[in-house]
Amino acid sequence: MALGPAGVVIVGGGVAGSLLALELRALGAAVTLIDGDPAEGTCSATAISYGVIPGWPLAASPLARRSATASRRWRALELRHGPLGWQSRRLRLHGSNRWLSWMARLGLLPLAQVDTRVLAQRLPVVLAQAGVERRRIRAEALAPAAGGWILQLSDGSGCKADQLVLAAGAGCRQLWPALPGALRSSWAAVLELAAFPAALGRPDALLPQGFARLALERGAANLEKSDWVVDPGLVPWGRGALVGQHTWIAAQGADAARPPAADRCEQQLREELAACAEWLLDGTSRSAVLRQAAVAFSSSGAPLVGPVEDAPGLWLFTGFSGGFAQVPVLAPLLAQRLAGSQQRADQAQRQLQQLGVWPQGADSGH
């Protein structure tokens, strides 16, 4: 087993792992990013995310207030690394609350979006320019070793880490089963359009006034049978668009690693979207292609950011409910906690605690 130099190893090359890697490199840390391919027939959660960033707090929590400033972080990242797909979007809301719809029409609900088609094309270049060692290979197992961790890879090689961060979303528990019970996974499905619907005019973001997915996630621990919801929506994606969002969650104890039947998901998605004719117009979704991805979420509503209990040197950075707003404001703090000076690490940990994402009772030492 060939072992590389020790440093920080991140498993997961989506938006969480990639932005954390960039923040760690900005602090001078040696970073290896293990970015394995998704299962056959699926794609990564980041690749089919809507990438929306509300410019107002969606809740009264400290994290929600901080997340409303995420566009500043994206702009700072683009100043440092070049285009990543961020841009301001006009918001159109679908739902019965006329007050919210009126505010959206007047531009009183500022919104931005990271076009995940653009982000996927740019991230490999940006990571390489920043000095991140990115390995396109699957992580299959991990084990504690003297002074750190050993990660076994699918080609039979090993990767040594002083600090190991699990940012692989739905794949985290496979590597370390003893993760908090709040970390769950679902399957998301969207329809991909090759071209943005011309009838919609300029590329606005069309979103529901509230995502039913969030309520389904909060009740995941009590599901007696697998359940699903569909949220209507449409956002630009490269020259095309992503339409709708089908969320499927397996019942407690059921096999959540296998995706639901794609044809059944597509049927449910199309049937629900058919009730929103003004969004799809003249059947623009007929030629759309279904895309599926496994998605991690936290049934508590708070992402999992910090050390793993009884596993020194093992960290979690996953379970985001709105990753494109939450990750860019949390990644710099976790990076400081991992690689900053004693003073900055302590300050970062206090901020993570104040934001409600640091695990209760976790060791406060650096």
C-alpha cells in the first residue's frame, strides 16, 4: 500500500468538499481531495442542485442570518479564483401567498444562483490552480492509524491523513457507520432541459414559496414507509434548465442506498408538475431527461460540522439543507479550526458553536 504525505484529506468533491479544500489551501495546508465517481446511472448532488442563494434569512436562527450573506462569500471566491457560476437572479414565486409573490415581483426578495453546470466545469481548474491534489477515485474504507487516519482507495492504494474530513454527503455513513443518527440520506430527481424555455424570456429563477422537501426531511425519523414529495421549480443550468425536484426518503431501516425506480420518479414528477402549466408552458418538459442523485440531510435541520465522537482527527462537513448558502459561510470557519493558529482556531470554534452546528459536548481543544 503506497502512502502519500500526511495532511488534510477530504472525502467528497462536491460544493462542500471543494470549498473547504480551497479555504484550507488559503491557509497554507496541504490538501488531498478524494472525488470518486457517483454510482452508475446517477450523478452528484452538487451537479443537479438548484444552487439558489436567498438574500434574506429563511428562519430566525443565527445560521439562517449568516447564510443570507453567502453571496458576499461567492463574490469573494470569484475575485480570488475566477468565475464559478454565481450571478444575481430575478425571483418568481409560485404559491398562494400573494404578499410574498408581490415582494418578489418588486425585487424585495433578493436572490442569487450558482449555476451548477458552470461550477462543475470550473471546479477542477480552480482546485488545481489552488494546489489541491484532486484524486478521481473512490474511498472504500478508513481506519485510525498512529497520529491520524488511513483511507483505503478503490485501486488498492492508501492515503494517509493527519486530519480526515467526510464531506461525501450520502456516502459518509458507508465509510464510518457510527455517525450521528440525524445524518440521513434521500434521493433527488430533476428534469434536465437542453435549452432554457424561450417562452419564459429572461432566465429567471421560478421557485415555490416553500419547499415541501424540508418538512419531509424533518419527519424522516418517524416514517413508517418510504415517502416522496415534488417541489415545482425551474432554474437556469448552463444553456438549459433544471425543472422540478422529486425527493424520495426510505423508511427507517429500509435500504436507502438504492435509488427508487427512475421511471416511477419521472412519472410522479411529471404528473405533479402538470398542475403548474404556467411554469412549464406548452409542454417544454417533454424532451427533458431525468437526473438522480443521492443527497445527505440532517433530520435536526442543522448541518453536521465538526469532530466525530470517539474518533480523534475525523471530521464531518455534510447534511446541509441549503448548501450553496450554508457551505461558503461555514467552510472558512472549519478550515480555521483545522489549520489555523491556536487563537483563530478557538475563535472559529466559538463561532461554529454560536451558529448551532458544532456537536454538543465535542472536545474544545485544538
